[in-house]
Amino acid sequence: MEITRPARPEAIPEIVEFVCSYAREMAFGEKKIGDIRLAVEETLGNILRFACPQGTEGINVTCDANDMGALIVNIVDSGVPFNMLVLSAFPEAVGATGKGDVPPTKALKRAVKDIEYRRDGDRKTNILAWVVWK
């Protein structure tokens, strides 16, 4: 399943519901879905603030299930290079963003144990890949 929306605040609720609905279809419990909801909201807020501040960029989210029952989520944005995992772990690197503060990742790290960031230089996209276990 896939959804693509402009990188704007009004797109956040629809993207969040898309991911949560997929998790619900996979029979995740409501508590875990609540944690996923907070993680998606936090992640999208960081992307809009740090990677896609102009609102002209796009966000693409795909959801899938692996063979062992985990939810696979890929969040791809067309913004400037931005790795929220590094910036939250190494606050001294925040000066590189020009924003002067650390992006929050507490909800993300609580809900998702397997997180990977990569930059696709050819496509000029940021990719945040999650594996969420029940």
C-alpha cells in the first residue's frame, strides 16, 4: 500500500491514518497502534520542519508486511538531506540544520526498534525505513 502527499501540515493526519489503518489490518493491538501514531506524527513533523520547510516537496509512504508478521514502513521525502537519528543522538551536529534545536525522536524510538535512514543521492530523497514488531 502506498500514499503520496505534499509535504505540508494538512497532509499529516491522512498519512498517519494510512499507516495506522495498515497496522490495524495486520492485527496490531490498539496500544501499539497508538504508539505508531505518535511515532508517525513525530517523524512527519520533523520532516516538515527540517527537511521540507518550503512545503513544495513531497512525502511518499509505503506499508507492507514481512513474512514474520512485522510492519514495514518506508517514509520517503524529497527535501534537503536530513537524518533525524543522527541529530537526536549527536546534538552537537544540530548547527548543520540551521534550525538551532534537536529534532525529537522519543516517540519514534519507543514505538520502532528497527530504524534505518539513508539518502538516495540520485533521486535526492531521504528514506526512513522502519520495521515494527507486534
